[in-house]
Amino acid sequence: MTTPTYTGTVALAQSEGVRYVAIGDSFTEGVGDERPDGSVRGWADILAAGLARARGEPVRYANLAVRGRLLAPIVTAQLDTALALRPEPTLITLNGGGNDMLRPRTDLARLAAMTAFAVRRCVAAGVRLVVLSGADPSNHIPFGPTVRRRAEELTARIATVAGTTTGVVFVDVFHDREIRHAAYWAPDRLHLNAIGHQRVAGLVLAALGEGDVPVPGEFPPPAPRRLATEALFYRDHVLPWIERRVRGRSSGDALGAKHQEWTLVEAPDRPHV
């Protein structure tokens, strides 16, 4: 496993309660980590609970991420909403650009510039910012080499932006080799499953000084891909995605944020000694 990369000043202030907002797309919404009722959990939910546990106090939490969102509405509309919350947030996590990279033409310099704009806004507002690169799905999806090349360049650009800005933490999930194992991925091969989201939450908690770096899992080698399995994968996941692209639709068009306002995440009861 490659040791996860963190940059920036990491510790959250202990003197104030945490008010945490997550902005982004399906990665941050939690797609792939579905509950029995069909709602999604995801790493940001797990992170909020982990912060409450580590601090022994409730955490205010909002999640404005919506699947399918491009980076532009994330760093404008979602960030506007996040910074307008009252009381104001003390922590924001930002990830975006994955959906942009799946488009035929992608201006990576523009994506990096939009991310830099969001970073400057958060710093000016006095909010601690964690910027994440998304996990690398390129081993599992069609056109994987193209996606990896674009993501490598965007990750490098964003790492530079975050690494040169005081008070910003960069968590490089893209280069975490552990999470590339098939065991961490949902059936659509584009989103993480429950244990994949748990790992991302662990990486962020470690970057914030609120937990340890998660240890590698113990999984058997991935099963070989058979023709019937690949046919089902293309029928159930690839073709519907292509149909939405042709129609100019997104999987999140009819959806809103799952936690538009502050919700209270309680700290678990400490065991009696």
C-alpha cells in the first residue's frame, strides 16, 4: 500500500465545536454505500460521526453534495450555500471534477483554477478546508487509461494549489493504492462501496489528526472477469450512463442535497469503566 499523502496544517482547533459541511458530487454524497432503505451514507457521514466520537461532543453536519454535479456548480452554488449557513461552518470538505473528466473534452487547467477559487474563498472566510482527490476507478471502467491520465494531471494541479495555501489540507485518495482493490468498489465500478467509503473517512480523520491511518484490508485476489459478467456490467451500468449522456441528463437532475441545513451528529456514549 502507498502511504496516503497529506499536506497542510492538520489539527482542528479543540476550543470550538465542529460545524462541518461536505460539498461535491456522488463521491461525497455517498453513492455506493446504500442503506437498506435505499438512502446513501458515504464517507462524509462517517467522517462526521468519527469527529463526534474523537471529540466526545456533537458535531453539526451538512452535506450539499449531489450525484452527477460538475465542478462549476460545486464551487459556486454549493459553496455559496455552505458559507451562508449560520452559525458559520468551521470545516468544509471539497471534492469535484470527476464528472467533468468523464466528458469527451475536459479543460483541466480550468478545473484547477475553479478549485483554486474555492480555496481562496474558504481561506478568506476563515474556514478550515480539506480538499480530496477522488479514488482511482481506472482499473475497473471503460476508457480507464484516459481517465487515469486526466486524473493524474488534475490531482497534481490541485495538490499544488492546496500545498501552497496555509490552512488547507490535501488528502490524496487518488494515489492510495489500497483503495484500488476491487473489494472497495460498488458493482458499477465507478463508485466506492461501504468499506471503500469507510477507508476514505479514515484517511481524512487521520489527516485531521483525529484518528489513525486505516490499515490495509485482507482480500482474496479479484476474480477473473468473464464474458457473461462483463455483458451484465455493460447492460446494467455502462449503457444507462451512455443514454443519459446522449439525452443531456444527469443522475442527480431531480435530486437535492441530503442535508441542506445543519443536522446534529451525536457523540456515541463512552463505555463505563
